[in-house]
Amino acid sequence: MLLLFDVGNSNIGFAVYENDTLIEKWRIKADINKTADDYSITLNTLLAKYHISNVVIGSVVPIITNLLITYCKKYLQIEPLTLVQGIKTGLDIRLNNPKEIGADLVATALGAINHYPQPTIIVDMGTATKLTLVDNNTFHGGAIIPGVEISLHGLVNATALLPHIDIKAPKRVIEKETVSCMQSGIVYGTAATIDGMIDKMEKEYGKECFVIATGGLAKYIVPHCSHQITLDKFLIYKGLIEIFNRNKE
């Protein structure tokens, strides 16, 4: 079985696949202060019944990357495949400095290229909201926007009277109470931003694009966008599997 790690700044997602079939998935908090042995307590419990033969790590947090490599070697006796410079992806990265691209963007790009029509705009909604454009095995770049939770955290902590709120859509855009007004801004405002960015990216690229959304917060926002957007919460795992297949020899 194949174990896949998706390491973000806030959470670590991981999943077990049998060929291309998802068997189980989990999400835990990312904590750079933990040791590999600390992570083993949780991971060994969750993975105990699975026979893991290969591991792929896609990470944007180098400290946790190293902890997971240590965990895999010590507890699984496996040398994991990590998304670093030099591995085979088949992706033509059209950035001024291709080394700047995060492992998550590489994986979601490959997932989109191999499973959806091209050109594709990917909306990845995690700690940050990242919009990227891929076409014909080429990563053209994109834009990074403060994530939903970062925006909400900044709003609440920069003011004296605004409360912490749940992320959910109110009944109307024009609301009449503080909490629902904040929810309107966060949900409908973010949806409007994504719609506007899709319009601008399509206009600049000169082609209509297929649009995919992924990431833990996408399910709260995508239903309120005007564009037709396909929600795929497993997109990064599809990309990690593709990377494994290209490098497994």
C-alpha cells in the first residue's frame, strides 16, 4: 500500500491508497515542536492495520519533512520519496525562479493535468488561497491571496469588539447583525474574489479554463461562487500518486 503525506503550514493530511483507490485518510495538526517519536504515537496507531510498502511526502514545511523522513526510516523501514528539486514530474514550470514553487502546487498541478480538461485554473484553499493556471504539462504561475482563516483571524485580532465566528454563509449578503455581516464578508466576499480572479486569469491567458477547487476550506466557499467549479478534495493525492508512478523505479 502507498502512504501519502500532504504537509501544510497548519495541518498534515495523509492517506493510504491501494493502487489508485483511497483506503483511508486522516488530518492532524502540524507541529514543528514535535519529534519523530512524538508523531509516531499517532501515526503508528492509525497505520497499524495497513501494510505500507511505499511513502511519498509532499511538504511545504522543511522541519516536518525531516521529521517524517526520520519516522518512515525508523518505524516503517522505508526510504520515502520526497518532492524536492530533481525528481521527475514532467512539469514545465514557467516561473522566473522554478525553485520557488511549493511541493503542494506541483502535486495539485499534476493531479489536474492528469485528471481534468486543460487549461485548468486550480483554486487551493488552505492557510493561503492559491490560484494557479496549468495547461499542456505547463505550470504558468498564478496568485496568492490571504486564506479565509488568516483573513478572519486578522480581522478579529485587529479590532476590539468583533467576535470569533464560525465560517458559514448567512441568508443574505446585506446582513443586519455583526456576526452575520462578518460571515457575509468572509464567505460571499471570498467567493466574489475568486470569481473575479478567475475572470482576470482567463482574460489574461486568452482562453476559457476548467476550474477545480481543493483544500480544506473550499467546501465553504465554492457553492457561493458564480463560476462552475469542480470540488476535488483529493486532488493533491492524485498528484502525489502520479509523482510516485513517475519515480518508482
